[in-house]
Amino acid sequence: MPFISVNNVHLYYRLEGRQELPVLVLSHSLGCDLGMWDPQMPDLLQDFRVLRYDSRGHGASDVPAGDYSIEMLGRDVVDLCSALNVGQFAFCGLSMGGAVGQWLALNASDYLSALVLANTSPKFGTREIWEARLQSVRQGGMAAVADAGLERFFSPENRVGVWGQTIRAVLLGTDPIGYAGCCAALRDVNFTDAASRIKTPTLVIGSNQDPSTPWEANGKLLADAIPAANSVVLRGAHLSNLEDQRQFTTALIGFMRANSGRSG
């Protein structure tokens, strides 16, 4: 299994595709892992060399104790790419991954050729909401938050399907310490005032039934704040790349082809 040590953690990653193609980095949601991008991979590999990774505290990556920060998660990406000799890259992040993308655009923009922010927000609810979730997972483990998580991730008809059950298993298998560490990072995110300083070509993707980051109060704020940002609203709940797979992939590839460059 491919691991790289960055910032005192071992990160699990997969780098696939032809070396001459531009690199696209994919960053997953809280409680998921790099496997959530499987439906997009066959199409993406036609145009991109794709780097997926498990965020610290998730999947096969290390699980450091304590609170994480969005800066930690962002620096993990920069240092992972550096260790793999990846210079400039396009970036697509969903939910927590979208928060990482915002940090990169504001703090490491020289690395970015294009940015897709999916089902995310410049600020994720209130501190009280996150403290309640932290307390639940610390006391009851992942089982205490799994049902509510699946209700946010999927519309009712998809919760019982293959991807609903797959993500449920991943969520239940996530280490509570790592989940809590990333919850703390999201609790402290606030790019509300800074988003207008993002200059990277950006596509903001939302969903019309997303209970975690409803479009009007979250994605639309980013789309309105980021200069010249494009936006699209898809069908379904929070994990839009799994809820509306074909339209998500079409939007992502169309935007990346137009903005990220197609040669190394």
C-alpha cells in the first residue's frame, strides 16, 4: 500500500494515470475515504493523472490524537504533492475537502491551476453544533453519529443502495479520534471574509436537497464571493458525486478541461 510520511503522519494515497497528463487532486468528505471518488475515476483518467488520499484521521492514514486544524489538513496536501514531485495541480474537494480547497486557494495558490468546491461552505454551522457532535462521538463512538451522517449524505432512496451501504461501512469504520479531530478543524473554519480573495478559477457545486450545506446559505455564498466563480446545483443530498454521479462528473471534467490545462 502506498504511504508517504508528511507532517509526522503517514498518509495513504493513490496516484493513477499517465505521467504526461495534468494532475488532479481529490479530497473527500468528513467520515469518508478516497474510495468515495471511485465512480468518477474511469472518466477522469482519460484527461488527468489523479491523486487521491485519505485525510489524516481517516481511512488507512494515521490517526493523531487531539484537535486538527484546517491548516494541518491543507499543509498535508501541499507536502504530499511535494513528496510525489507534483508541482502545480488542480484540486476538487467535497465538504471537508472543500474547506481544504479554500485554505489552499488562500494560502498556497501558486500550486493551484483550478479549484472545484463541492457541497461545502466558508463556515460550517455553529460552534455549539460541532461541540455536540464531538461529545457524541467521544462518548458513543461512530455508531452514535452514523445514522445522522447517512441522512445528511444521501437522499432516502440512495441510503439503502450500494453506495449508501458502502459509505455507511466506511463511516462506521472511521476511527472516532480521527473523526473528532477533523470535526474540530471544521468547527473552527471561517473563510466568510476571505473567500473574496480567492483568485484561482473556481467552480462551486451544490445540491438541491443538501441538509448539511444548503445551497443558498453555503455554496451560493462562495459562488457570489469568489470573483468570476462558476456554479452548478445538482440533484440530491450532501455527497453530490455519489447522488448525481453523471452530472457531477460532467460538470467537473468540463470545468477542468477549460481551466486546468491538458498537458503536463
